[in-house]
Amino acid sequence: MTKTLYIMRHGQTLFNIQHKIQGWSDSPLTKEGIQQAKIAGQYFKDNKITFDAVFCSTAERASDTLELVTDMPYKRLKGLKELNFGSFEGEHEYLHPKDDPKKHFGNYYVQFGGEDNQVAQKRVNDTLLKIMNQDNESVLVVSHAGAIMMFSDLWTDMQKLRASGFTNCSILKFIFDNNKFTFEKIINF
């Protein structure tokens, strides 16, 4: 049975505009982030897109975004969390390694108490496979830029995704069939 996954990045946060690293740390949505989430919610209404189930990471910025998009009950899942950046959490983004062409950081942050990219990528992918193997035909997930990019890197050409723009509240649509995800499109506002 063919199913649809809409995976959405949370709305703009205070740390986003301050260019601070936020993985497992959190910061509140800005007024712009709240507006972005409302626009995304309106997109789903205008296009008569409904969901059988909705999920988000355990970060408040993700659940706050989801609550602005839909009033459906939802589940918060640790497997949808962003990469853990260890002691770099809350620090300025210019501290990210510069020689990382895929922007996934490998195991760089492990030495600082953070998470290995491959471990995080597997965590996110396994969580989404488990969600999509449930009895739901259409699913909405709200997660984070890094988590979504790590997941998407397994299933699509990331260069195309980056070229099309991936901003706060961007939505990626995937078709799920035979335990495989196929990227269909990106929806930007």
C-alpha cells in the first residue's frame, strides 16, 4: 500500500536568528516562526490534505510548530530529535567544522559529548520507518533541519534539495511503498 509522509521543519526560533547551534537544546519560536507554522497549516487546509497520524520530536520548538499547524492529537518521539552537538549546544554556528561538504559532521561532535551522524541518521530513519509501517496512509512529522537532511540523504539527492531551498517550515513530501521512501517534492513558503 502506498502511503504519504510529509516531514516538516519547525518554525523559526530565537536561536535560528541568533545563528546559535540548537540540537537537543531548545529555544522558542519567534513571531516569524509562529506565522510560518500558521501558513503551513493553511497550505494543508487549502489543499485538503488530511492526516491519519501526526508526530514530532520531543523539542518544544517542534511541538509548538505542530500545534499551530493542526489541532490533532500527536505523539512526541525521541527518535525524531535533532543531532546532539554536545558542549557546542547554544554556541555560535561559525564553530561548526568548515570542511564538511554534506553538512552532516560525521563523528566530529562525539569528542564533545555529542552524537555521531550515522547513529543519528539511523535513529531518525528507523523512527520514520516504524511510523510509516503503522496503519496510517498519510502522516505529518515535524522535526529539524539536520534530522530531515540526514534522513533525506538516504533517499534522495541532497544537492537538489539544498538548491531548492530548505527553510523553516519547509515541507518535504515522500511516498512510502515497500519499505522505501521516494522523494516527491519540497513545499516552501
